Amino acid sequence: MSIATSTAFAALASAAHAEMPITAVQGTAAKPTIVLIHGAFADSSSWDGVAKRLTAKGYPVLSVANPLRGVGNDAQYTAGVIGAVKGPIVLVGHSYGGMVISKAAEGNAEVKALVYVAAFAPDAGETVAGLAGKFPGSTLGDALADPVPLADGGKDLYIRQDQFPQQFAADISPQHAALMAAGQRPVTVAALNEAANGSAWKQLPSYFVYGTADKNIPPDAMRFMAKRAHAKDVVEVQGASHVVMVSHPDAVAKVIEEAADNK
């Protein structure tokens, strides 16, 4: 190992023990930090179009790599990340990420608003599987590949690559959808059946945006959750798929900005 490399590792080790925030992200009253939590079968790059628009307007943005291992686990991880962000926060979740933000926001006074982007907004005891099946219209079950066994006895789920575009991302280019299919992050079976124990939307202002052609979460389920949460705004994007933030980043960024401007 060279002296330069050794010095660099020493600096990293020192920083790990220093009393400083994990991130250098800091929001202000005028421009809160926007923290983006992706859902199952996606990754943090699914927020790129939205992040590009928000950063261009001066918002600090942090796109978190959601572990997708379990609601409690993922919420705890996310709570740790946002706990290291200085200043006010708008917490945004897509799909399963809505389960995560609904718990992670609890107890953090810096979180000023929640934005559900084609996302689940659960009450205590509800699951992804239960909410998705509460209203007819989801075809996700038929599009899933055979579960992948894990060393701990659990199972990972993927969407079949040949089904991914029409199921998940029908309103983006076939080339882009194919790349998303290849790079999709799996979620555990247990995560989709784990009951929520957080409902931060009961204490915080919430905003909802989703597509009318979503095949993962039926639009009627989204309307139900938004109404129950007394959402401050609900935006339905006509013809948009489950990845509305990819296909309509302007519409999603606009709702996030509205949440950020909430007084």
C-alpha cells in the first residue's frame, strides 16, 4: 500500500470517529432538505429526474438506498439517515418506501411534511400485501419471478424482466424500462407482509401524487389512503405508471416543492 493510500484510509477512519453528521446535507427554512426513499424493484436512480429538477431550484437533495429487508429494519435505517441531516426535511417515499417514511418520520421534529409518490400510507397493523389487495386492479402477483431463497431462510422477490415494462414502467421508453428491469432491487417476501407500526401522516401534513394507470397499487387504493390521511393535495397523473417519478418528474417535483413550501 502506498503512503498516499495509507494516509487516505487513515483520514477516513478518523472521520468515522469524528463528531460530525453522516451527511453534509443541510436544509433551511426556505429550502428544506428533500430526502427521497425508493421502493421495491427500483433503486435510488429512479429519483434522478426529480432530483435534477429540485437541485436546479436550490433544494438540498438526498436519495437514500433503501435496504428493502423489512419495514421495521428499513425505517430504522432511514431514521438514522435523516437524523444526521441538519435543518428541516421533506420526506418522500415511493411505493413500499411509503411504509418506511410513515415510521421513520416519527420522533423527528425536523420532518415538516410527507410526500407519497405512488406509495403506501399505512395505518398501524396494515401491510403492503393487504393494502395492495384492498381494491381490485393490481397485477403484480402474476408478474413476479419465482422467489429467490436467502441464507437466513427468507426469500427475495423480483419482477420478471419480460414483464417488468408493462407491469412497472409502461409509460417510459422500452430501453429505459429494460435497464430498470436489469437493475431492479429485490424486496423480501417478509417485508411485503410485515405490519406497519407507524402512521406519521396522522401528525404531519401529507401530499399524494400517483398515476391512473398504476398496475402495482390500484388508483382506488391510493385515493383511499389519501382521503384517510386528509392529504393537503392529491395529484392524479393521467395515464402514468407506477414509476410516475420517472415518467413525469416535473409533476412529482412540483408536488414536493408544494410540500416544501408548506407553512
